[in-house]
Amino acid sequence: MEKMVNLKINGIPVSVPEGTTILEAARKAHIEIPTLCFLKDVNCVGSCRMCVVEATGARGLVAACVYPVAEGMEVRTNTEKCRQSRKMTLELFLSKHKKKCLSCERNHNCELQKLSLGYSVDEDRFKGEDFVLPIDTSTPYVVRDNDKCINCMRCVAACKKQNVNAIGPIGRGFNVHIGSAFDRPLSESPCVGCGQCIVACPVGALAEKSNVDEVWSALSDSTKKVIFYTAPSVRATLGEAFDMPIGTNVEGKMVAAIRRLNPHAVFNMDVTADLTIMEEASELINRIKTNKPLPMFTSCCPAWVKFVEQTYPEFIPNISTCKSPQQMFGALLKSYWCEKHDVAKENLFVVSVIPCTAKKYECKRDEMLGDVDAAITTRELARMIKTAGIKFTELPDEEFDNPFALASGAGAIFGATGGVMEAALRTAAHMLDGSFEVLDFFAVRGSKGIKEATYLVAGHTLHVAAVSGLDNARTLLEQIKSGEKKYDFVEVMSCPGGCVNGGGQPTLSDSVRNSVELKEARAKALYSSDTQNELRRSADSPVMDVIYDDFLGFPNSHKAHEILHTSYAPHKII
Amino acid sequence: MDKKSDFHSSAQQTQKLKAVIEESRSTPGCLMHVLQEAQGIYGYLPIEVQSMIAEGLGISLSEVYGVATFYSQFSLKPKGKHRISVCLGTACYVKGSDKILEEIEKVLGIKCGECTEDGLFSIDSCRCVGACGLAPVMMIDNEVYGKLKPEMVKDILDKYKA
């Protein structure tokens, strides 16, 4: 049994396991110590000095996020000395911070702003040299404004956790700033666009590159038909931007809200998740039967695809040639839908709503350019809804437009790690053996970084793995390379926990992020919608029958290949 | 740093750097040492050298660059045949060494930290060379020049142009 330590925090007795930090122990006493550089599971370096407290046995103030508790310790978190120190720290941060709060994307959602208000700071107490650095807009997905940066290192830690290491601190003292090696633009770094840095940022130094203006102008252009579709995980998180509880499935309100922006139609991306499964499961079976390269890797995650192209080009033949659900949908609308409704391709404006920043890059890839006109994140959609004056929480629940409304539960779980794998297994197993009725593949569920399972289907032993987080992906690739591991099918999602924890999801306050298991809470919304769905298998969706009978013929047909599949190429980075 | 650099590594230099990386790579925290050795071999640390180090040690280029830019002892730009070092320590500064530095920059047409196009001179600042009695002081290579006045700068530099 672990040793317990007894201490008092603001006079309240607490008992916690040895090694616990003061910050964690305080939470047990229902006391929140303010933090800035600390972020649970991401960054714990004790550098910003916001969480300073008085503790017996310690000289001076100590950083609660890294200071371990001790038997009999008495901690004071809210003394005059603590408050004065924190206030001075904030004022020093602000002396160098570009205070363009009014138009800042993080206004009302900024940790620095919140603390500054709480501690009644004088933002002009220390007037010093302005630090003017260029704004990096070199990628299609992220904008870095270092004049707003407070050098908390959370973005660097998030990138390091992904083992991508595209950014780091540069220089020393007053000149320290975050950037890529040799101060090159981010577009020339190993960055894959996962956006984990954005959701880690406590201020407005990092944001997605917004495509909202393009969408507004398409919506007000009478010659354009604008079609929206939303990715599976957006409905699991959009409510957070309207202060609804984490894990609330707001599918109905989301559809109602988008409809009130007056597009031509609102479709369900779960439908092309199903379509992806039809194509991918067929491809997997084909690879197994014809001895093509295995394992097959999923291709839904553009950050993962970019990672392989840059870092492990030898595995390119292993990536499924299927486009992602976002790109399949765009391609289908610009061919099938346009044909059917006699609309010229140029007059259709396709907007995909995604939990992801890499998807902004994906739709700009040469191989697929033109399928999707604008990809906006969950955050951008929330902003549009607010700008339009739509009272989100008061909306009735509405349904997606036909013919792309109905999807299987397998399509819904695409947004969580293991979901694509499970969806594919449901259909692939059934394709191989019509009597195979298992629908729940529990071993690939949950937010663990690497999940492995073995299934016996129609005489084939399938070794599968579902991985989330690029550091885990790298580990797995190395194991496959060395021959230590052998798989037939591997799902990879770049963001830890999958798309529910994507770089385009609502940025929650530290207070929430440091106390809630976000990935699990959000994923629950998707799995419950799966179990409530009568259709559990993509192949059972009547919409699939319509699309194939009407247009594509059969999975992996020549036409399907032309429209729904793509190719990859090595991409050298410095 | 987008300009293509004129960096060239001779077979001997490459071999030397590779050897340093090889013997250091198993030692945790060896990056500083490797950077120092590399600077010894090449005189500075261009992107090509830092990339070799990153690859050789299995760490990211951004980490190497972060360390290289943190310590003032490392230079990302090539040094001249003659290295001018102007002391900006307290005593020299009080005696007007900033004016000396300004004059050198004016005469050579480059900024502190840079190298002239012909590769003859590079300028750096330093903190105290232990000759405060001679303040303000500068060093060119291993030669110390004291009790400087701005008008003396041009003649001193001309000596090295011959």
C-alpha cells in the first residue's frame, strides 16, 4: 500500500499519497491554486511562479505544481505574500504582452486575462521595450503571434509529447521566443498540423488559421450553394463552447444552429465515415488475399499521413489509399451530388466542420485540391454561431438533411481512438464471414495510447492495433520495423485520445483541463450514440446502398478509386 | 536565414565531427560538448552542422538550435580571419567602449556578431578581458589594444588589411 502523508492546507487537514504535489493535494481540499505554465499530462516545469504558496519547512515561496507534500506540512495558498508575488508575476508578463485583447480570439477565454482580473493588476506597471516579432502564417492551419506569447512552454511540451519537436525556445533572456529551428517558418519544420499546441496555449499566441470569412462570403453569395457537413466528434464537443457539460451530444442543436446560418444543406459526415469503412474494409480484405503490404494503416488522420510522408516514407505503401471522410464527402458532393442536382461544380461551396487543424492542410493538398472549399474547426463554428446571434442552448433538436443524414453507429465512433478500427472490423469481419455477428470490439476502446488485439475471422487471424498520439505511433513503427511486432491492420490518430481531443476542439479553461479526464468524457458521447443506434455496421446503412447502386457500383470499383482514393509521396523536411 | 549559405565541409572536417558525435552520443547531456567541438572544427555552427549533430545524436533540430542560441559562446555565423572582440564590461563601458564598437561597425560596414564579406574581419563583444586598467579595450585575435579612442580604430584595422 502506498504511504499516506498528512498535511494541512489553509488549515484544512488532507491526507494524500507520498509524492503528491501541493497543487494536487490542494484540489483534495477543494482549493484551486492559480497556474499558468502547468497543464495536466502536458507540462509541469514550475517556471511561471503563478502557483507560489507558503509552506512550512520551505524557504521563501514554493511552486505548488512541482513541490511535493511532507508529513505535518502546513500550506497557505492565499496569504498577502502569495497574492503580491502572483500579482507582480502577472504584471511582468503583461509588460511584454501584446494587449490586443478586444479582438483576440481568446478574449474571455484567456488564462492571463482571467488571472489579471482576479489579481487587479496594473497592466502598465512595468513599461519596457516592445518586443515585436513577425506573425507566422506560413502554414494553412496555425497562426503564431509571439508578441502575445508568455513563454510558458506549454506548446513546446505538447509538441514534445507528440515527439514531433517542431518548435522550441530560441535565444536567451529578454529575447527568448518560441519557434522552429533557425527561426524558419513553421511550414518548413517537421510540424504535422495536429494543433495540440493551440489547445495547450493559455493565451492567444496560437490559433487556427481561420477560414470563417470565406464561409461568410460564400453564404452571402447568391450564386453559391453552400453545403456544410460535420465530423463525428464535433457534436460531442461543440456544447462546451456554450458552457454545456463536457460529453453532451449536441447533434440536434448543432444541425439547427448551422441551418440558421442559411446554407443549402447540412449533412452528416458520419455517412462518409461509413463510406470510408466500406472502401477501407474492402481494401484490407484485398490486401490480405493478394499479399499486398501489411499492416495496412488507416488514412483518416492527415497529420498522421504527413508524419509518415516526412519521417517514415518507407511505410507509405502501407497507408490505405482511401481518402479521409472529409475528403470523400467533398469529392462525392462535387461529383455525385452536383450531377444529380445539375449544379456546376464551381457553384458549390463545401464547408467541412472538423475537430482538427490538420484537416485545413489536408484539403489544400495537391492530390485532393478542390474537394473541400473550407474546413473550419469546432471553435470556428462556435464563433460563427455566436456572431450570428443564435441562442444555441435554446435551439430545438433538428435532423441532418437527406440524403446524407442517416449513418451507422460505426460512423459515429470515428471520432475516438480505436473507433475507426472497430468500425472497420465490424464490416470487414462481416464481409469475410457473413455469419460473424460480433459488433463490440472492447479491446480497442479506451484512451490508452497503444491498444492491441487479435481476432479470428473466417480462418484469418487478424492482429490489430489502435494507436493515438504520434509518440506512440513512432514507437509502434519502430517495433514493426525491427520485426518485434507484426500486425495486419493498424489505426493511428495523431492526437492523444483521437479526434475528440483534436487541435480544433474548444479550448477549455485550465481549471477544467487540470481536473477532468477530457478524452474519456468526450468519447463517452460518441460511444453512447453508437449503442443507441439501430445500425451498428457501416455496411448495413441504407445510404451506402443508395450511393453504391446509384453511382459508385461497388466498393473499390474503378469509379470509387477515381473519386474516393488518393496517393501519397515522400516529403523531405530539413 | 533563408539565404543559401556558403558552407562547405571538407572530408576531414566531416570525419572529425562524426567521430565526436560517435564518442559522445551515449553520454547524457552531451549536446553542449558536441556543439563546442563542432564550433572548434568549423569556427561556427551553420544549419548543416547542427543538422548533422541532431541526426547523429537522435534529437530534434529545434532542441539543438535552442541550445546553440542560448549560449553566447556559440556562433551561427562564420568568423573572420581576424576576430575583433570589444570589451563591453563595466570598466570599459564606463570609459566609452560602446563608442569604440560603433566606430568599428562604421569602418567595416557590419554589425557586431557579423563578418565582413571578404571574410577578413568579424566583430563580437565580450565581457572583461582582465585589462581594466587599460580601458577601453579591444582584442584582435590574441593582441590587446588599450586606452582606445574612436579615431584610433581605422589605423589599427588597416594594419590587418596588408
